[in-house]
Amino acid sequence: MLAKQVWRLLPTPNSLVGRVLKARYFKNDSVMEARRGYDPSFSWGSMWGSKSLLATGRAKVESRERAKHRGVCEAWLPGENAGKVPMPNVEADPNMKVSDFIDVDNERWNIEVLCEVMTEDDVKLVLKLPLSKRMPIDEIYWWRTKDGKYTVKFGYWVERRNATTPRESGDSLCSWKQILPVRKSLFRRHCCLSPLCNFCHEEECSDPALFGCAWMKIHWKASGLGEFVEAAPHESCEERITWILHKLRYDERGRFLDIVCSMWTIRNQRLFEESPPNENVVCSGLVKMVADYYADRVIARCMFNEVGRSAWSPPLAGIIKINTDAYMAGNGSVGLGAVALDKDGRILWMGSRRVGAEWDVEVAEAQSAIFGLDIAREKGLSGIALECDALNLVRAVRDKDIARTPVGLCVEDLCTLLSSFESNNCYHVKCGGNTVAHCLTRICERVGDAIIIVTDFPQVVISLAEIDLI
């Protein structure tokens, strides 16, 4: 919670609290570089102590404008935990700036200069960063969340992961031992008078409470999973559950976990409610609740949110449809493809480009859409309909979900480009309806190559466009 207060000061340094703290504790630095100071106030001392948590998960979205002033030896690369300081070669100029690695004319990283100065691993990290034409200021983001914003939930998760042993951090079922309020734990905390189970009169810990009690065994046998429960290791609750989940089929695991939750609910009702529960009603009700949740939150979203068609469809009259796609070549390069078609399915132009980058898939798809829109704007189009097979990207553009992450930087660039057209929209289509753009991603084979074709289209592309109209 204290780290949340520090996080709020990062984007709003001119707020009243930010100005008061800056005048007192960090006049010439940012809040992350501030020192504790002599005899600080209780609030500042507490906030200062939480900065280490933010340092484990923050990174920066790089911009071309700030790159002119950022030193190459600062922490500006995306690392595993936080911003990483690159390791330049011994012969490298220590006064170099990040802008020295940017090819401004071609709007890309200068791979030749990068390879001369940095190690191979650092070059791959640099190529993961997209560059924006808008030249926004740098922003700090929390890399562990999709929207780039720090939350108390993920801060607690980081602290818990750092404080636990490797086995506990890798096995989420280990938390069953601490979470279940069995009588053994309650007795140790002086919350009950006896650690013995009310039914079998033995010491109640998490494993007997769910599997070992006599009346629990009766219900497990009736569920059809009794043989798995008996054959599983008896050392601990988490080991028994892990073993059973590995033995069950995928479609049976959900039913098993539903029964576990039902057993615990029935146990609590038998202990704390006057009337005994109806086991069949509790089990069937929980299973129905899980099924309804899945139908409402998962199936309904896939059916009624912007999930696209399986085949290409023509745009409205006066609108040009632009299909885009990206190809992850896997050799430090990404292929971009875009094609424009009218309402009759005729190709107006097509473009292909090979970029030296190590982007994530979402960033690559966004860059291909930006590539297609740049060509459309150069051709003077006024009404366009952008279509690609990246559903998450389409949702982000439609909702204008601008996150403080590298992907969010690309989405903001894409929304800005779309708004420059008089008529614009963004649609999703499945891979089967995006075959032309997919084919174009492989035309350029060398990094830096880019072609735009307006006549004499390749026959294979024409054939694919004709097939889409069938």
C-alpha cells in the first residue's frame, strides 16, 4: 500500500504532495532516486522504505525525444525484474546517447551500430522496444501487469514470491496449508478450545479435513473418485491434490476441484449451522454456479464480443478495407504485410516490409497495422476499414485502451493514425480470412527491405484474393 503512494507520485510530480515532498527530500532528483534524509517524517520514511518493491518491477517506455539525452549506460533496457543497464564493449564511447542507435531516416534501430557497441543479448533486448513517431516523453510502467499500472495485489504477490522458498513460489497449491482454517491452526492461534475434529475426534489438519475424515471418505467414494483419493500420497494435502490432478483427465479436473470446494462447504455447514446440509444440493449448486460463470464470462465473450468472421468480407461502398498481418521470422526480424481492397475485392495496392526487431506478437501485429495505415495516408485515402487477425489488438483499439506499456505505446500510435481518416473502423477476422496479408509478410527477406506494389501484382496474391471472394 505504501508503494502505491510512491507510484502515484511518479506521473504527477507537480501535485501538492509531490511538490511538498520534493522541496523537502529530493530537490534535484526524482522520487525513485531520493534519499531517506536526516530525521524524516514518519510518512516519508515509510514511503521511502517501499521504493525497493517498485524497483523490482518497473521499466521505461523509451521515446525518440528523450533518447537524445539518455545515456547509454543508464537503466533503459527491459530486464527480467526491472530496467537493465546495458554492457557496452570496452571500446565504446561512454558518452554515447540512446539516440545514436536510432536510424531516424528509416525509423528503426540501427542494428549495425548496436552490434558494434553492445553484446548480443543486449541487442536482442533493444530490438524488443518499439519506436514511436510521435516522440512522447518517457513513462515508467509496471511490467508485471498488462496495463502497466502498479497494484497492491501484484505488489503483494512480488513480495510473497521473494520471501518464499523456490518450491513454494512454484507451487500454488502449497498455500492450501496456510489458507484452510482447520482446527489445528485455529487451536495454535488460540481461536478454538481443541484441535480435534468434531466427527472423527482426531487432530484436524488440512489433509484429514478434506480427505481423511470418516464421513469425507464416504462422500468421496460416492463421487466416483474414491480410488484416486485412496491411492494418492498421504503426506500432505497439496501433494495429494497435485497427484490426483496429474492422474485425472483434463475434463475431470474441474469436477474434482468443484467437489473439493463442496466438501469444505458441507463441512463448515455441519460444524456451524444447526440444520445439516443437503450434500446433493450443495454439490450440484456449486457445479452449476461454475458452469454459469464460465458460460457468462468466457463463452459469451467469445461469441458476442468482437470475434471476427472466418472469411474475408467486402467493405461498404466508398470504404477501402486494409488487411494487415505480421510474421515472426525468428532470426531477429519481423515481416510486415498490408493490402488494400475495394468493395469488389480488387487489389488497389499491397506492401511488404522486413524489420530488424525482436518484438512480442502483439507489438508486431500493431506495427503491421501502423505500416498499412501509413501507406493508406500516403495514398490519400479518406475512408478505411482496418482488419487484422489479432483480437486483443482490435479490442484495445476499439476501447481506446491505452496502457503504459510498449504495446500500449503502439496502440496509441494506431489510434492516432486511425483518427486522421475521415471514416475509420477496426475489425477482427480469423486467420482464414487474412491470407493475402499473411502471404505478403514473407515477400521481403532482408532486413530493411520494403516494397509497395500498385500494378502487376504477383499471381499468387491475386489467386488468394480471388479465393477469398468465393
